[in-house]
Amino acid sequence: MVYLSEQEFGTWNGEVVKKYTWRTDNGFSLSAISFGAVVQNINVPDRDGNISDVVLGFDDLDSYVNRNVKNFGGVIGRCTNRIAEGTFQIDGVTHRLTKNRDGHHVHGGNLAFDKVNWSSSVDGNKVIFSRLSKDGEEGYPGELLTNIIYEVRDDNTWCIEYLASTTAKTIVNLTNHSYFNLAGHETGAEELYNHIVAMNCDKILEVRSDWIPTGRLLPVAGSAFDLRTPRRLGDIIEDSDILFHHNFCVSRSGNNGLNFISRVTHPATGRYLDVYSDQPSLLFYNANFFPKRDEPGLPGKDGAMYRRHAGMCLEAQNYVDAVHHPMFPTVILKPGDIYKQKTEYRFGVLNGFGIISPA
């Protein structure tokens, strides 16, 4: 069984911010708030029944409103990651977006989807977050009506469905920006390095020094990006200044419309996370640009201090900056069409014999 509860989490601009919590019979729970559709907590039992919160975040609403510069847990839109030089063209018309980082448009701009309160409603075991992004918001054309549906199943799967429609041609590329650490959100790089990561991805997007894609897809074979065979994360990134902040291209396999993209395992606890999605890529980021070990950390939940490599993002999405590369899957949404995306994060545990079961 899955049990869903609702409570107030505070107010923002005179609006009530709601908090929703799903619980299963085996100790798994997930909490999300209507501000930014942020996932605040995911509590997962290990093989011995010990429960840890495995996502980075904050305890209070004020921190999400005023300190969430790393986008903990939120939905990112209208377009995730970078739009080069903050401009794009549709049908010969140039649209100028907010430039909010290094001369580029990043994660939807200043009034991004994770920086506003969403309307929310309950439908059985689902919570529907809804928002109308007005024409011209952050420079985007058209009014965009977006619904994001969260659901937790009794097998400890967190399901996300994204739906959007527009009144004018625009660009849309949505994702969730949760940072995971299956050892517990407070355990930092030491335990993140012990995660085993595998990906069903045979190429990555080549990027410039400012993380803008060049348009080329590079094979992962023979490189540090070859995660088709499971590898310990620390063996790859510990001495690197660039890994990871990269767009991995999915090798399609098909599973009722969803493709297996990634498995992350923490051997000491037995916790694992599988990612399935209908999206063509996964942005894999391991908090590489957080404060370094000898610098003051970012204050988080329960007194935790988050530093470099404290967690990892597994962001199912379309290719970064696709609007500037005709060979990439399109991110243009037309009036009358519906943007649809589904992603599932499936949590479980490996017992002492390596057998998989729900957490």
C-alpha cells in the first residue's frame, strides 16, 4: 500500500506552499513541496532496514526560496541546462532569453520553474503540479501550460510525467534536478566515490570549455565516459577537474515506451537506483562545482554541509542546447501539440547474495 498525506509548508508571496508525503509499508517515503515541485526527502531502507534520506536539500522553505542556487530537487524549465548566448530563432524570429550565467541562459533563467510556487491537486495516489508560464517570461514565446505529475508506487518507484502545451511555437526541455547519495545525503564525497555506476549510453555530447555542445556526438568507448560496464565512481573522478557534467546519449532498448538508462548501487548499504525514461539523454552531474573540501560547505538538511561531490544528478532530458543543432532531437513545441515525457526512479536493495528486491 501507498499512503499520501498533505500539509502546509509555509507561504510564498501570499500563497500557501504545500508539502506532500508518500509512504509505503516497507519504510520508503518521498516528500515534495509545491514550491518548485521540489523533492525534499527520499527515505530509503538499506538491506538491514536502516533508513536514510538519499537526496540533498533543505529543512525549510526560506532556504529553497533564497539559497537554492544549486537547484536542489526542483523541476527545471522551460529548458534545462544551457541555451547558447541566450538566443534562438524560430521561423526566422530571434528570441532573446535572460542571460544568467557566463553570457548564456541556464536552467530557465531567473524566474525559473524551480523558483515559483505551483498549483497542486491530488488525484488518488498522484499529485499534479500545474503552472501557466506567461508569454515573454524569461524571453520565451507563447503561454506554456505545464502539468507535472508525481506518483509513488508500492514497489518504491517514483514516477514523473510531464505534460505541456503552448499558444505559440516555443522550446521545452524539462527535467528534475535532484542530487542523490544512496549512502545518505550527509555522507559526502567519501561515500559518493563508493557508488557503482552503469549507463546504457554509448555516446556523449562534445562540449566547449563553457559546456555548450559543439554538435558532435563522441563514442564513449575507451574513455572515462564508458560506463556501459559498471565502475566505481571514485576510481574515475577523484583526480579529475571536469568529471562529471556531461550529456550521455541513450542506447535505445525499449520497455513499454521507457528505456533503461542507468543503475547506481551503493554496495555497503545495498541500496540501488535504476533510471528509466523515454528521453534520449541523461545529464550526469556529480556536484563538481560545489565548494571544495577545504572551503566552507553549503548548509543543508539536518546540519549537513554539502561540498564537492556530495551527490549526483541523473537528469533524464533532451539534448542540451538542441535548438541550435538541427541534427539533435527537436525541442520545439508547436500549438496544438503536447509535450510529453515520462521518467521513473526505481529504488531497491541488493541482499547479501546480490539478489534484487524492492527497498
